[in-house]
Amino acid sequence: MGPISGNYGGALRPLTAADPREIAGYRLLARIGEGGMGSVYLSHTRGNQPVALKVIRREYAGDGEFRHRFQHEVRAAQQVRGYHLVPVVDHDSDGEQPWLATAYVPGLPLDEALQTYGPLPLPAALQLVGCVARALESVHAAGVIHRDLKPGNILLAADGPWVIDFGIARAAEATQLTRSGGFIGTPQFMSPEHGIGADLTPAADVFSLGLIAAVTATGNHPYGSGSALTVATQIANTAQRPPDLSGYPDELRPLLEGSLAADPASRPTPRELADLCERASCRPPRAFDGWLPAPLAAAVGERERRMRLLLSGDGEQTPPGPGQEEPRRTATYVPTRTPGRDQGTPSADSVHAAPTQAAGAAPATPPPPAYTPPAPAAPTPPSRGKRTPLAIGLVVALAVVAGTAWAMSGGDEKSDAHTETKPSANATPAAEQSKKATQEAKPDKPAKRDYETVFTDRALTIGPPNSSLVTVDFDAPRVSPNDDLPAGDKELSYMAQWMTFKKATAKSKGTTPQECRQAVDTAPLPTELTRADLMDKNVLQKDDVLCTVTSKGNLAMFKITEVTPTGRPFDPPGYSGLLTLWKPPS
């Protein structure tokens, strides 16, 4: 029994009446695939970036040991980053049904491509294996073993191959389901040590990649085309009966001989394998123009077109089944996070529905359709269950403040005139004269306070993101490379795929607090900037001035003084600059 099917790039099928319309605030658009561990759906982030949402089957969800292992493995997978790896962007291991979300790649799974279009040309096959080897190098560097590398977990896209599901298979090994006779992994692509239940090392993934290389280039499995059990038995006995590789192309044979060695210590490292593929293919590893045969490239293009239609709302939608409500389309929500992770701030361009609520909690009020700028230091409403005493206290306090302010100002103009013409019968002439003098000496309106500077031009560097999520607290100020800031203190998060603004953030044309606040209120940036926005479109550049209202209600201005590329084609740059913080007028 394997993990969720790798068909994340599979044909996008309409939702059925039995499918949910929303999971933890993620609105589901289509069904992508289904496998041993659960179902996969197309959804999207607040910034309309596509994600594949994998919902774990209830029989797994009911196993406490699985939940514990699932949480551990997903968090480990979140630390993995690198080119050709589809990142995990969100998950929940505590809900009724655990789930995880990865970036969605609109491509074809390799197994589907091979079944439909046949083997890849040898240069394309070598390029694929080299790219996957580079991906494995990143996976292993993070201390993770894929454990279920197979054609179904490799996606063919216009910008190269992409590996999914790294490390997640191990979670299911803890369940009663597998302990009672099942196993995790795909038998035809297991290493010998995996098949006999021995401890695994990264070399197990190299063996699996060797098998994938053979099938991708020729369509022929080195251990035959028998049943899964027959092939697995042949693999387990490879030390006694190694496969016959004489029929494979000369360019491919050295790769297969090394990666399919029975002794894990004798297999090449992923880097050595990638270098071998690059030399044999005579093609730069990341030159993907025309890398796929025309029919395959057309199929990939069609799936990307279909994805864009669904994200834009123009794709076909299956009407809800009997008793189901039409899914909400414009509500806002920040995805459920694991304990200790920032819940973020809803924004108007959010595409999620209202958040999942605890049992007995009151339903959330749908937000207004248009963006409303956050007011400085706005009070947080109390929970419904404790509303009455606190609400009464607030009303009384506001009444006292309002009454005091009214009394100090002498009331409105009508009341002032009335007081002067008709003094109180109980007031003495001296008291009336003193009151009149006080009113004459008081200015018409109190002088309005200006922004108060908290600090100016503090040096701050954001990213580049490394192996984990980078988060920023402008109030402190502090940048955490490991996402260990308190949940309510973050204004910005940055990972290899996206830079996410937790509060409305804008580019300002000026550097005064008034100009800064006006930019936030009138022209905020998208909630999320993608890797393409940051690397290809250069949305953030040197001398740009970013402004935001912080979690504590202050006004922050970050002037970018330097943009530092990493030199790696997949990794977005770092941003250094000067941070200024103001307290708003009271």
C-alpha cells in the first residue's frame, strides 16, 4: 500500500457529489488523483497560487502513531528545498482528517507519459535522471530518504521534471494497516534492502532511480515484466542473480551498472549520477526548451491551460450534490497551520473560505468583498463565549471616556451658547466667571499629535531563504531564519517559492510616514509574491520603499539598499535595507 498516488499532475477531473468542497479553508477546484493513503485535489493559496491538497484516508487518520509520524515527516519534508522538488507549503496533522498541501505542477506523471506515449528519447531520459538525481541530493542533504521513488512520483513539466512525495511514505509504516501485513513503497521500484525490510540509506533511492532510468529510456524493466511480487522477488535476490543489462544502450549501461549494484555502498552518489547523465546526454542539465517530444509537450500545455481556467473561475464546475451547499467563492482565510505557526492576516484577495472552527464555536462572519486597510492598533474582538462581561466593560469605559471628553470640551456649540446665556441657578457668580475664563483660554481644538519615531534606519537583511521558512518581526526588529518567532509577531514570511505578507504591504513613492501610510491604504501589493515575481519580474528592486502596518499597530518602512542573488537558478534573492518604525498619532 503506497502513499497518495503521484498523479498530482494528472488530468483534472470534476468533483463528484461525494467529494468535499472545502478542506480547512482551502476551496477545492478539481480532483487530481487518488491512492493508497488518500485523495488529491487542486486548490489554491490566498495569492491564487495552485496547490495540490492531499487528504489522508480516515483509517490512517484514526491511528495515533500514524499522526505522530505524519507530523514529524511532513515537518522534515518542509525543510527540503531545491530545484526539481515540489515543496510542502502547508499541513495539518491534528484535524479530523490530516492533510498536506504542496505546490502544484501542471505536468504529466512519468508513468502516465510512458504508458501513453512510450519511452522518452535517450537525451531526454538522461536529462530527467540527472535532474532527479540533483533533487535527491537536496533531499538527502536534509536528512530525508524518499523511500518511494517511482515514475508516478516524477512529473514531466515544461520546465523540467519534478519530484514529489519525498519522505512522506515513512509515516504510513507506523500504522496498524501496514503492521498487519501491508508495506509501503512500490515493489517494482524498491531497492533490495527495502524489499527485505532492512534499514534504508540514501543509496536505496539511487537504486530506485536506476530502475526508473531503464524504464524511461527503453520501456523495459531490468528485472522483467512479471507481477509486482515476482519483480520484487527478483530485486531482493539481485546479489545472487543480477539483471542482464546487455540490451540497454551503451550510453545508459554504466549508469545502470552502478546504480543497480546489490551492495548499497557500491552505488554512486546522486551527484555522481547527475554528472554522469550530463556527460552522456551532451545537453546542459537545465536547458528545457524542446526537451519533451511534441505530443508530450502538447499534453503538458493542455493541462496547464486547464489549471489556469480553473484558477480563474472559468473552468467547468460540478454542481453540488443533494443536500450540499454551493461553495463560497469570495470569503477570505489564511490556511490552518500547525501549532506555533503563524495564522496570518486575512486579505481581500484571499481565495480561501472561512477557517475551520472548533466544535461549538460560532460561525465566522464573512468579510466584506473589498479590502479595508487595517486601522492602527485596532482591538481584537473577544470570543463569543466571553463576550457579555467584556462587552459591557468596554461600553462603560467608552461611555466614560466620551463623557469626559465632552465635558472637557464644554459640549457642542449649541450647548456652549446655552451655558453662557442660562447659567445654573446654583452656581455662584465667582464660579461662573472662573468657568467662562477657562473656556475662553482653551483652544478651539486640541493639537493633533504627529507620528512618533521609534527608531530610524535599522539595518535588516531578509533572506535569502535557506532550508526553512524565514520570518520577520518589524517591531522588534528581528529576522528568524527558522520560523521561531511568536505567531502574532510576524509581518512577513519568505521561503523558496513565495514571499508572503501577513499585513497589507505597499511600495511607497515617498519616505514620510504620511506617504507611507497612504500607500498601504491605497495600493497594497499582492499578498504573495512568487519566485517568478521576485526572480523573473524583479518586483522588488534596490531603492524600493516597502511600507506596512505591523502586528502591534506601528507603521514600518523598509528601504531596500541591496538585492543579493544566490547564484542558484531556483533560489530567490536576499534583500538588505534600512528599517524605520513609527508609532501612529494617538
